Amino acid sequence: MLAAPCRIVRLACALLLACPLADLPGARAADAAGQPAACAQVQADSRRRPGTGQEPAPQAPSCDPSRLPLPRADQLPPPEPLPDRWRIVESLGYEDNRADPYAGNNALKGDRPSFGTDWFNSLSATSSSLLEPREVPKGAGAGNAEQLFFSETANFDAILYKGDTVFRPPDYQLRFSPAVNYNNTRSAAGSTGSTTLAVQALFFEKHLRDVSPQYDFDSLRVGIQPVTTDFRGFLMLDQPVGVRLFGTRADNVYQYNLGWFRPLAKNAARLNDIGATLPHDDILMANLYRQDLFVSGFNSELALVYERNRAPGVHLVSTSSTAGVPPTFATGARHDYDIAYLGYSGDGHFGRLNLTGSLYYALGRESPGMMVDATTNVRAFFAAAELSADFDWSRLRVSALHASGDAHPQDRRATGFAGLNSSPVFAGSDSSFFLHQRLPLGAGLDLKQRDRLFDDLRPSAAGAQSSSDGPGLDLLGIGADLDITPTVRVSADANQLWFAEVAPLSLATGRTGLAKNIGQDVSLNTFYRPFGTQNLILRLTGALLNPGRGYRSLYGGGMPYSIFCNIIVTY
């Protein structure tokens, strides 16, 4: 009975001895090369996953004889505890080099805490030296004057803040930015100069709360602080004193500002004059920014700005019937106004085309008006846009601007757009002769002030009021920014300028036959950064106004120009 099972066992043992383990499903052979072909095939088939093709044989890893050997555990240095993550930089061998602002471990630049675990400071110092030979008008009908203007400004900026500001705003921030300026103007009439102390920032900021896990927040800032009402600062770009509540929502998609401000009077260098009386000029501002509104890559902003001005102004008290004799203005007269500005601004790109611009509508009243002894209703309009395209190392720009003027300055409707303290980055900005230079009319009245956009007939005195009876301005311009090398940039601008209306100029100067064409303003800018950083910037700028009939009928002949060399050294 046991003979048949015994024969079966002997047969199974013989098969196992003939092909050991390799023929069994799931078995693993030590060396397939020494096995019979049938056994190797059985092994390969047994390791194949159902429903898949045959997997390639594993390749032996290549060995690089020059490769460094792996370190042994006993060769690694023992771990050392660090008080905070800022000391990791020191452990990597970066020294505390405070003379180099780019050292990466400079406590003066906020690279690590100054004291405690999250209190930082950032200190900066800048010297700006400006030498400017120029030919500018002396006044309406008074011809031009050749001048040599020199200005030296030393700026200091000290910031103390608490908190890790990589992903969220600081918990506390205190900033102090004083400036000392010396300026001198030489001409055939003599030399005048002054030294002034200015404060461009002095504020305290408190982080009120976080409103989302993405660090959307609300913060409050009190003191002298930089404020802009839109992307380019068309309506206001200044450093007034005030209170501002600001923050973000929806993962920084929305940014808002609510504030009350009072602009400070300016000195000859257009810096805050802390020695002057604070003007009775209150500005309330509310704006809301929205990223990617309707179109990705294009940001929008809505603004509501209200100005209540009770500072002493200028008022026309009498006119002259003699041709060429200007009328009489009373300085320090009552000229109150309440004006609200409603605006929309956009900035971004549509494909490869870049677009930035603003629209503003002003409405309110002046009591009395500047050129009429009665309350006037203000209705004025402003629009500006810049379209540009980038081509590798160059950007080409087209600019257009319209600020409405007052065609009937002695009626009870004022339609001249005056704006606030505005020094926008537009159409060449301070390189343009017309936008950069002060253009006096005489009798303590300016057509426009230095580095201001609007020709709003402001008095020459610091902190003086604007007027909604101004001539307005039209501008068409082209420009180009060329990055010749990583350290050299050249910018060129050419603008055609017109007065929107000439009636206010005729009334203010007593001159008739004025025309609208101001002329062609051409400027060329060269920036050189020899170290490829902002520590040293050399700037050479030349601007020329080819006067049109409107400028010549107001100021006479000549070819006004401005050439200035600016050297900026920053730590």
C-alpha cells in the first residue's frame, strides 16, 4: 500500500535536486547564470506581475572612483543647540560685517535681532549732491535768467521694529527719517542760499490684529509718513503728518487705506519744513486696491479724497485796464475751499502691453474764488495714462494727460483741476524741464511750482493754497527706457505741452493774445551704477524746452534749459 506514495516522494525529491528552488513560484535564485535555462525562465515568469509585461533586469549602479567616501557617524560634529535660527548664519561662517550693507549678517540692516529674539533695526544714510546749471524764466514778460543751482542733502533713516516680517507685518514699528539740506542759487543778480532741517518720516506703527491664516491684517500708523493716493501719485505723493488705518483682505487680494492728513510746508529743496507753521489744510482719504480685477495681471483702485482748506491764500482784488499791467492780488486773504476727488486708477499688463493711468473728478466749492469775490462751484476733471511695451532690454512708452482748465475764471463755476501735493512718476517726471522747474508769473504768484505736475496758480509762499481757476494742462509724450548694460540705463522723453485754457493767465498777468501751445519738452537721462547696486548712483540729465507761441507770449524769447548732475551715495 505504501509503495505508490514512496515512489511519488522519490520522484519529487529528484525534481528538486535537478532544479533547486528556482522552479518554485516566488523563489529567489542566488546566481541565475549557473542555472538551467528552463529554471531561469521559470524564475522570470514567476516574478512577473499579472497583466504586465516583462520588467527589465536591474542595472548595477555605476561607481565613480573619484567620488568622496560617505562620512562615518563618528566623523560628524556633535549637534550644538542655538538660541534662535538667526545664529545659523554665524555657524555657517558669515562674520558680522557692519561696514558692508550686503554682508548678509549685518545687525544694522535687520539681518538678525538687535536685542531680544525679534527686535530688529535698519539704519541707512544717503548723500545726494546736485549741481544744476539752468536758464529759467524770471516772470511773465521779464525774460530768462541763467542760474547755477547747487543742493546737498544728507538723509538718515532709522527703523526699529518687532516681529518676523517675512510673511506678516511688524508688530510694532518706529521710523525716524531726518534730512539736512544746503542749497545755493547763483545768478547775475547775486547769490542766495539756505540751510534747513527736514523730517521726511517720524511715525509709530502698531499691528492691531491678524484676520486670516494668510496674515491678512489691520495696522495703525501715526505721524509723518509717506502717502500716495494712486499707483503713480497723480493726485498726491507726499509725506504729510496724520493717522492712517491700513490692511489687507482675501489673502492680500484687497488692500485698503483710511486716513486723515495735513501736508507740511516745503522748503527750497521740496523737503518738509518742520520750522514752518502747520497749514490749516485737512485731507481725508479712503482707497481700495483690488488685484486682478476682471483681468489677471491688471490691478485696480478706487479712491475718495476730501480736502478742507482754511489756510491764508491769494485773492484778486482789482484789475487793471492798462495792457500789460497785471492786476492786483491780496496775499494772506481768505480763500476757503472744500473739494472732494473721486478717482479710479489701474496698473498692470494685458499680455506684453503695460498700462497705468488714473481718472479723477473734482467737485466742491471755493468761498470766495481766487478771481471772483463770490462763492464758486468746483467741477474739474483729470485723466492720464501711460502705455508701454517691453522688448528685451528696452521699454517704449506713450503718455497722455489732460487736466481741465477754467475758460471763464470770473464766473461762479471753477473748472481748473488743481490736485493736491503731487510729484508723480510720469512722462519723465523730474527730468522734464516743464515738470521739474518752477515757473513764476510775478507778484508772488507761480504758474507752477518746482516738481509739481499741475499749473494751478499757487502763490510762491510755502504752504500756499492752490486754485481751481488755473489754465489746466494737456500733454502728449513718447519715451524709452534702455538698459544698455546691467549698470547703465538711459531714458529719453519728448513731450508736447499745451495750456487747456489761457483765460486765467490773461487775467492773472494782464496780458492779451496768449496762446495755448507751450512747446516741446525734450529730456535725456543717464544712470550709472558702477557697483551694480544702489550704493552709488551717478546721474546726468539734460532737458530743453523748445518754446511754442503760448510760452513766448507769456515769458518772451529764449531757449530755457536745465542740465544737472546728481551723485547719490547710500549706505
